[in-house]
Amino acid sequence: RIMRIGTYFKDIRHGSRMAHPANADAQSNSKPLLQLKILALLALVVQNSGLTIAMRMSRISKSPTNLYSASTAVAVSEFLKTFLCVLSFCYSRRKDSTSILQSLEIARKESFGDWKDTMRVAVPSGLYVLQNNLQYLATSNL
């Protein structure tokens, strides 16, 4: 196996990637992989377009006095996602026969144990919340 890997890298350096038998398998599998990528791209286009249309319809169908707060909608959606992630984490730990409290303690240590790691996640998260608020603002002003 090590010999095959060494031969593969030597073939790549010399420009004959198809010389290795493993590449023949990779090329035959590229068509289903491309179809999966296209399907995923189409699903994301439909999801994001649908989200924008639904947001716009929910913002214009109300009178200005009964309009909901965009920041509240973003906060509720983020809390819901956090709850579902914690629930999923606890469920995955159930296989290790740990209790829910032990799972929550592990999640707390992994999430907030090192403040540098927490900041590495908190900055993009804050920008994501800002982006969602700006998306609500943009759909309100369409």
C-alpha cells in the first residue's frame, strides 16, 4: 500500500495522474459526485430564495404598528438552533451511557473551557447575527 501511494505521488509530480489505477475509480465516480454537488447547489438556491420571499411576505403583510421586531426573530431562531444542537449533542452522548447532566457538563467544558477558542467562535457568530438582522432590514425595504 505504501508503494502504491509513493507511485501515485510520483505520477502526480510527472503529470501522469491517470497512470495510477486508483484514479480510474475516482474518474468513474466523478459523475455521481458532480450530480450531488449540483443537487446540493439547487437545494441551497431554493432554500435561500424561499427564505427571502417568506421574510418579505411576513414583513409586508402586517401593518406598521403590528410589525414584529427583526432582532427578536433572529434571537429566537438562534436560541432554537442552540437548543437543538445541545439536544442533538446529549442524544449522541447517550450511546456512551452518560447522563444528560454529564453530557451538558461536557458540552459546557468544550464550549467555554478555553476563552481563546470561545472567542474564535464568538466573533463569527456575532457577525452572523448582524448579517441576519441586516437581511431582515433589507427585506423590509425591498
